[in-house]
Amino acid sequence: MAHPIPQEHSALRNVLGSFATGVTVITTLEERDHRPVGLTVNSFCSISLSPALVLWSIAKSSPSRELFGEGQSHVIHILADNQMALARQFATPQADKFLGVDYQIPDGFPAPLINGCTARLYCQTDQVMSGGDHDMILAKVLHYELAEAPPLLFSRGNFLSAHTCSSTRG
Ligand SMILES: Cc1cc2nc3c(=O)[nH]c(=O)nc-3n(C[C@H](O)[C@H](O)[C@H](O)COP(=O)(O)O)c2cc1C
């Protein structure tokens, strides 16, 4: 039986949360004082291979929102299944989210690089589009790195390890 579209935010969040995703941490540098900034994001998805484009969304209320405007460099880290603590750390507002994090700021790309991830996408914001209480960031992928580590998964409010899921080729 079809259910009416839930009006409660929490009910709608439960419905949308049943779509399982990976987990990313997206980082950039604040231009003024070069402070590293980052947040946990699971709204990431692929859009186009040629040109290489990806999409993710950020709450308009986020203090980081203005740092991801057009032309802004950022790195999308696809988290490995042993990086749940990192996902929680970057989802918790605090003055320095990078405390204790293994990262460096490379020569030639103005964004912090976190180590130990499944993949890293070096991106530049192409367009920002409004979508209700979030803004959608369409980003060009300039280059990328892929590692062996299995990805962290997220579904219905829980982190899952790809190790504990059985897999069949799609
Ligand atoms: C698994 C997970 C996925 C999330 N995905 C998003 C997302 O796609 N967009 C977003 O704006 N916030 C998302 N959040 C919430 C942000 O990570 C959180 O609000 C964070 O503190 C935002 O950074 P800020 O403190 O700089 O605003 C997610 C949180 C978790 C735990």
C-alpha cells in the first residue's frame, strides 16, 4: 500500500535514510587564514564521466557553506570501513575537526588530504544550485586516487562495514 508523503521531518528522514550510501568527508581551506575545514557528507553521487562531474549537497545553515562556492577547490574523501570515528568527528560541529586526524596540505592543491581513505577526488566547484534547505554543489573532478580499502557504508542511521555484507557482482 502506498503511504502519503510524510509531513514529519523525522519520518521523511527515515524513509530517505533507507537508501544505503557510502560516506565521504569533504575538505577545503578557508581562504583568509588557510584553516582546514571539512564535513561528513553522504549526499555525494556521480553525474557524468565525460566531462567528469559529481554532485553533493550542503545545508544552507552550515558555517562551511560559503567556502564551497564556484571555483573553490575541495577534496572528496570516500571513507574506508575502518574510518567510522572520522565520519563522526567531521559530522560534529567543533572549532578544530582535524584534531588527531592524519592529514597533510599538499603542494599544488589548496585542500587538506586525509590519509587512509578508499578514494580521493580532487574537485573544483562548477555550479551551485539551490535545493530547499540545502545547496547542491556540482563539481568537476580534476584527478583522483583509488586504494584497496573497502568502503564504509551508511543506511538507516547506522554505519556498516562492507566486510560484513555479502557481495554478488552487479
Ligand atoms: C553519515 C552522515 C552523512 C551526512 N551527510 C550530509 C550531507 O550530505 N550534507 C550536509 O550538509 N550534512 C551532512 N551531514 C551532517 C554534517 O556532517 C554535519 O552537520 C556537520 O557538522 C556539518 O559541518 P559544519 O559543522 O561545518 O556545518 C551528514 C552527517 C552524517 C553522520
